[in-house]
Amino acid sequence: METVCHDKQWDVALAHDDNGNITAALPYLRGKKLGIRYIVQPQLTQYNGPWYRLGADHNYADIQLRAHIRHLRLALFLQNFAPGLTELDGWKEYTRTPRVTYRLEDISDPQRLFDHFDKSRRQRQIRRAEKTLTPDWNLTPEAFAQFHQAYWQQRGKKDLLSQDFMVRVIATTKAREQGLLLGLRDGEGTLQGARFVAFDDNCAYALLSALHPEHPNGTSAMLFWLILQELSGRCHSFDFEGSMDEKIAFSYSLYGAQPTTYYQLMRCPNAILSKLLKL
């Protein structure tokens, strides 16, 4: 949170049992504009939501967490709770919208993963790309950030992330040995594609990627394949940070990824802001 909320305000709501032990924690980014207080997702943070201590009484913990949030007198609360947090009875006053990401639940066996890729991914994309592209595991965060911004400029759009922000996030995760940054170069040394993934013991998350406008077919698939091999044995699952877009969903399904539900929770007691959000 300190990394993705740099120069912003973040805090954490805590729940305790009768003995004062922490039973749940809810980290959040808070802000204020035009007198409106809000909690939203930090950049590059697909999920937040509460963390519960094993064996904790969720109902009792949720009461305390909600009380903390109400005390903030927010005009807007908007957070994506992580997959697995599906028992949301304690959050009935919040609008709960199901969303979908795409995951490989077990990446421990790379060959089994590869066998479940769509045939076009395996033969027409990855195997062909391997003949012309070379992995670059020494790509610097600065070089990636420049490549990422150029990627969006070439598409006629502005990169929503600053170079400083990307460099800070990538450098922090790599220093903690919880981040992978991979580039692919052609025979002339030109960077054709790059991808950044953050991970912990449980799951890896595909956070950032960029492609050269004339990248060879299979560049993106080869990036995923090399990263999955590298992560095998280091974490259990892989989250493509999926989308509700049907084309993106279909693309991820070709890797054998399965749709996984998570919930977006929103509460907007400010009547004017609520109407604006609906519009």
C-alpha cells in the first residue's frame, strides 16, 4: 500500500476480539476532493477488501470494520474484494456487483499448463515466436516505463500511469523478490514486448504489459509462457487480471484460464454523487 499510495493518504481498519487480538484488517486509500471524502482502489491494485485471521468470527469482525468506515463519513466507498471473499452477508448495506477475472489455479506443472493451451497458442504463436525472439530478464524498470508510455502514445492515448509510479512499483517488488520483469527482443536487439508480474506465495498478478507496434505474432503468448515457467514452484496460482470484455476473456481462455468471480462493493450515501455515478 505504501508503494501504490505514494504521496497519497492510506490507512487500515482493524477488528479485534475480546482479548484485543487483531482478527481482521481492511487497508484502504482515502481521498478528498471538493469536500467529498471517498475510498477507492489504488492504481495497479485489482483487489483490496478485508483480510481475516484464520478462525476469526467474520460477522463480529465485519461489524467493527463497517463501524470504522462509517466513522469516516464518506460520500463514496468503492472497493473490489479479492476472489474468495464471497460470503458478504455482513456487507448488505453495500451494492455488490459481481465481476470476473481469469485464473490458472495451479501452475505447479508447466508442461501440463502448456498442454492445456489452445493449439494455436502452442504451435502458431509460441513456437514460432521462440525462433525469432530472445528473453531479456535484465530489462530495467526505467526502460520498461518508457516502453509502456510509448506503447500508449502509438495507440493515440495517454498512459494513465506516470513513469515514476511504474518504476517505483516494479523496483519495490523486485527488491522484495516478489516481481518479475521480462522483455523480448528481436535479432537486432529491438524490444518487441514486455510484461511485469507481481506475486506472493499464493498468486501472481499480470499487472503491466506493452508491445511494439510491429511485434511478431506470438509475442504476448511467449511472454506469458516464459513467466509461467519461471513462477512454477514459487506461487500457486496466476491471475491474468481479467476483463469483462468478451474478446479479452476469450484470449485468456486460450491459456486454459478459468473465469473467477470477485465482487465490487459500493456505497454512496451522497445523493447528488450517486446520481452522477449512475449517469
